Amino acid sequence: MANPRFDGVELFLQIVESGNLTEAAERLNLTRSAVGKGLARLEARLGTCLLQRSTRRQRLTEDGQAYYEHCLRALAELEAAESVLESGRQQPRGRLRVSVPLAFGHHYAAPALWALMDSYPELEIDLCFSDRMIDLVQEGFDIAVRIGPLPDTDRLSARRLGQQVMGLAASPAYLQRKGAIESIEDLAAHRGIAYRSNTAQRSRLVSPLILDDLQAVADAAIAGVGLAWLPSWLIAHYALRGQLQAVLPSYREQPAPIHVIWPTAAHMPAKTRCAIDALVAATPSCLAGS
């Protein structure tokens, strides 16, 4: 029998995590009016205001913040209980939500995860390609691959995959047309292709083209648009095909660590464990030390 004390909890969490009633209604497949009434019933039952709302924004009250944190802890306990049951199963199963960076995801992560589906027919993979730093807990992801420093939090666990070094590259046709580059000073005479997330790179080259996808940056470099800062593994991939050529190989950025991360829990589901192991195995040895 359903416990009426739990009525409205999922709705409340969706409102907080969605940021507004309209988005929460879309996620829950309800009308905005139904979501508003559900929140009002929850607040009436608890005898307090949980959210302060205006036409443009909403903010948790002090009681709302405390209730939200307690709800998250309760959900974590329920998930841990489910994980205990699932950990006893021999075969990974169920839906696994994964976030991976665009270029690294296409070249390494995705093929490893596709192979898992052949081994575990009851496993369903929901894969999101994005260079955005997602919040695993709030956005409901099981694991993510992250390149760069990790946040200082006990909410996440991590396993190191390797490290990535960024270097300069250009197409052979561009270098033939614009001339060889023998020193850092020579860069001033060349046009760059910038990756939006790295402002330090953009300050070193005149970059009239700014892109938010490393694969698109590589494609533009191959097309002869200009010089590009790219991961050394991606440069090597296209250098073998004669499409890119490393420029000033000793002029590189400091290595950035690559990790697979997941929300910290007392027990890890079998589906999560097998995916992490697959990503570790799929990361090439060249990234171990770059």
C-alpha cells in the first residue's frame, strides 16, 4: 500500500532539479497546473513553504533546502539497497546513462560500450556526447568520462584512465601554402582554430574561428583553415592518414588527467562496474603517459 507521506516527493525533486515548474511538468509528463497543485499539497501537508517563486526564478527556502537534502539522502539509501540486490546478479542489466566528451567518446568510449551490448543482451546504454561538465547526480547519469581536474567532492568516485596532452597541428597543404613553422615566434604569422573551452589556447594564436567541438576543430584543420590545438592522440590518428602534421612537437600544454567518474555509493551495480572496466581496457596505452 502506498505511503501518503511520500506523495509529492518525486515532483518536488523534479521541480528543484529542473529549475522551474514548466520544465518539471515536461519531464513528468504533466501539466504545469498539476505540478503547481502537487507542490501546494506537499507544502500544505508539511506546513511550510519549500520554494519562493516569481515569474522568472525560484529559490529554495531554508526549510525547502533542508527537505531537499533529506530527500536526496533517502534516495541514495534506496539506490544503495537496490545496488545490494543487483550486485548479486551475474549479468549486468538495466539502463546505463553515460556522458562522454565528444572526440574521446567517438574514438574510444563509444566502441567499448557498444561491445558490452553484445556481451550483455539485457544491458541498455543511453550515451550522451557532450563537452559540457554535467552534474551526474542532478542529471541522473551513472558514469561519465571527464578530461581535466576533478571537483573536490565526496559525492563522486573516480578511476584514472590516462592523461591527455594538447599540441599544435595543421594540414600538410596548409603548411605548404603558408610556410614551415620552426619557432614559437613564427606562430604570429599564422591563423588559428580555437576550441571554445580553452581560453589559454585562444590567447596564443589569432583565431578567427572558434568551435565548441574538438572533432570539428580537427576537421577544420584537416581542411586547411589554420593551426589547431588538438589532443596528441587525435593528431596521431590523422597523421597516420597523412591528413595532419604535428607542429613544434616540443611546444605542448601540461597533461590533463582523464577519469571515469560515478556517484559515490556503498555498492556498485554490476552494469556500472562492467562499463568502467570496459572503458579502462579501451583506453590505449599511449594515453597512459602521453
